[in-house]
Amino acid sequence: MNNIDENVSRYSDLLFGTTLTLYVLAMIMFLAALASTRSRAVNPAEAQNSNVLVKTGAGSATPPPAAIDRTPGKVGARERTGFGDRIAKMAFPVVILGAIAHLGSIVTRGVATDRMPWGNMYEFISLSCVAGVIAGIVVLRRPENRPLLSFVLVPVALLMFIAGRWLYTQAAPVVPALKSYWLAIHVSIVSVGSGVFLVSGVASALYLIKLRYPEAGAGVWGRVLDRLPSAQALDRLAYKTVVFAFPLFGLGVICGAIWAESAWGRFWGWDPKETVSFIAWIIYAAYLHARATAGWRNTSAAWINIAGFVAMLFNLFIINLVVSGLHSYAGL
């Protein structure tokens, strides 16, 4: 019996489109903040010397204390800028509003279908994207880090566009195999873990870019690089997010195995989806091992982290759309 509320479904679609618009707007604003007037990074020793000079009154050219950002725990210091800081401050509520609209889209989709709203690729991508955005908001909430949300919003906006343009499915009941309480548990855990892995992958990519171009050049690209945090801070950000997402994703895989035993009579059958999920888990385990092992360069570990995120994307698109298996629930 089809109990779909078409009116609520239309509200969900409208909120999805509104969310994408807000994310793109926030992304543009954050990118504008990064490309604004250069704010010169000051290393800790230079900042300390400046403090001494101010206290002793030596050096007429020493900037006043208000000109130097001495946020506790921050790597180095950074001179304050005007336009970039203001536009980043305005963009942050926009992305929060987008996340609220995104959650509203997911909730209304569930109300319209009277089920957990992650039964096909369109819904799964939407859930993973909102998890990535919320993780980015939490991890990058400090004012000096907020412009980095632009690099999180780029893949999120792209994934949402693909989902809305080519993977969209009308609100409908799920196939009988998905009518289980494990749908709410397994898919939600995996989606949240995938969203947090997105933030980690972006941080590792920026870390490698920062190492490749340690000196900011001229032009817009130079100003963007100049406003990025230090390579060490980006590497720590990538590591901390993987530490959070790795056990979560592992728990999701375990829940999926329990669900498979009740649905198909076996915990593990080397289905393509199961296999690539296991490979992705192994890659992230290797990343954590590399970060914890002396002698490994952090650059090598960062490439492993990016490989893990590529495996997640491969699992999401290629396995669902190209390879046939027991997990072929794309809804197309």
C-alpha cells in the first residue's frame, strides 16, 4: 500500500534545492574570504619577540598588541584582516542555515514516506553530505578556520547536485529487503562516518597542497594559500577526524554484517559492497597505523588518507551504479 504524502514530499524537494543554494552561496563567500587581502602569517618566535618589544617599549615599528591574534592553542599568530574576516563571519550563519534546511529536507522526506529516509542513493548521499557539513561546522568553528569550510562545501555541493540531477528518485516505500530496523542503525552510522571522512580527506589534500607550496605567491592563489592554517594544523585536523570516524565506520560495517545474517543467512558473503567497504576500512586502519608509527612520513600517511576517501567514493558510485550485487538499491 502506497502511503506517500506528496505535499510533504514536495516540501522536502524544495528544502533540498534551498539547501544546495545556501551551500553554494556560503562556499562563494568563504572562497572570497580566503582570496581577500592577504593576512601575513607570523611564526611563534616572531610573535614572542613582538610581545617583548611591546613590553619594553623598544622598536617604534612594532605593531600594537591588538594587531596580533594570540588565540590560545593556535599554531603561530596572524594579523587581523578586515574584509576577509567580515565576509567569513557572515558566511558562517549561512552554512548553518543551510544545514538546518538540509536536516529539514531529510526529516520531511521521512515523514512523506513514513520510513527512515535513506533507502536509496539520493537519500544516502543527502544524509552523508549533511553529516559532512555538520562535522565541518563543529571542527572548523574557530573564526580563523571557518573559511576552510569552502573546501568542504565544494564536494558537498557537487555530490548534492549529482544526487538531485541524476540520482533523484520519487518518494516511495523501500524494497522489502530494506524493511528492517537495521536500516536506521546501519545506514545512519555508515553515512555519518562517511561524512566525517569527507572532512578528513579535504584536510589531508590541503595539507599536501600546503607542503607543495610553502611560500604563497602573488595573485588570488597566493592569498588563498596565505590564509590557510599551517601544514601541521591541517595534518592534525585530518588525523583527529579519522580517529573519530574510523570506529564509527567499523561499527557500521559490523551492524551491516549482523543485518546480513538475519536477512540472507550469513554474516559475510564478499558481496562487492561488503568487499570495498572492508578495503576502505583497511586503508583507514593503515593511515592510523602510519600516523602512529615512527619512521613514516606524514605526507605518505596523508596520501593513504586520500586513498581511503577515494575508496569510499568508489564504493558509493561505481559499486552502486555499475557493479551488480546484493546492495544494488540505487533506486534508479
